[in-house]
Amino acid sequence: MKVILASRSKFRRQALELLNIDYDVKPSEIDEKSIRDSDPGALARKLAEAKAEDVGGQLDGENLVIGGDLFVLFQGNIYEKPKTEKEAMEVLQFFSGEKVEIISGVSVFNTETNGLESDLGRAEIVFRNISQEEIEKYVSNYPVTDLAGAFEKEGVLKFSREVHGDLSFLTGLPLNKLIKLLRKNGVNP
């Protein structure tokens, strides 16, 4: 059975490499903005499922397709990828000295059985107070418009005061949940 990652994300590729899994990449082309839900966990799950099913529906043979989605929740608002560097700076200013929640969804679609299973990982980050100079330097050195909440694992390491919960969000996928889903489908990382 082939494992297919339905994502362009370098972080999700690194996650599968950490698990020492042979896989191919076939990014999903769904319109993520067309899928909405007021419940953040349900939204992460729906997006991960839509990506896995989209790619799985295009494949022949026996495949396990992995879909994922991640975003940041702060004061009741969902923060996905900022559109501009200016927006990224504003988002990081909002997070300075505050607590945010990371929600990461993962889905595995089995093209042989048409089975779809999903799960969620959650973590909280308490940001220290971040100076404007630090934010500007970070934004100029990282691809912030490709990152949910305008930060990635190095940003967490640089800006956090505390991190609680499922730390595997740093890879873009909740790894412990993914391992469980893969094992249910006969792949043992």
C-alpha cells in the first residue's frame, strides 16, 4: 500500500520523514476557504478530510492518503495564513504576551476501502512579550505568509514562554494521532 501526502508543506514532509515512512506527495487543490465551520476543531477535521478525499479520489490502486490542516485560535478567532507581511506583523503583535491554541487535524483516507478516519491534536502556547524589532526581524527572515498564525516551530522556540499539550503540532501534523491512524490501516511507522 502506498502512502500519499496530500500537502505541499515542508513541515508535513518532515513529519513523515521523522516516522521513516516511504511516501509520495500529491498536493490537494481544494478551495480551503469554501469549507467553513464555527467550531475550530470541526473545521480542522473537515479541511484535513477534504484534502485526503480530494487526492484519494484521483488515485488508482491501494493508497493511504494523509491530509492535514493546522491553525491558531486566539480570543475566539481563527488565524490561518496571513495574506501579507504587514498582516503577519499585526498578528504577532496580537499574540505578544498572550496565550493561543494550536489545533491540528489529520485524516487518513484508504482508497481500497473508502475508509476515512480523522483526529485532532491541540496545544497551547503562552507567548512572552515580543518587541517590535523582534517581530520585524522574524517577518523579514521567515515565509510568514505560508504559516498559520504567521509563525512556525522556530517562532515557537523564539517567542514562547510556555507550551502545553501535543507538541507534535511543530511538524504540522499531530504525530501520535497519525501513527494510530496509520496502524489501523496496516502501516507501522
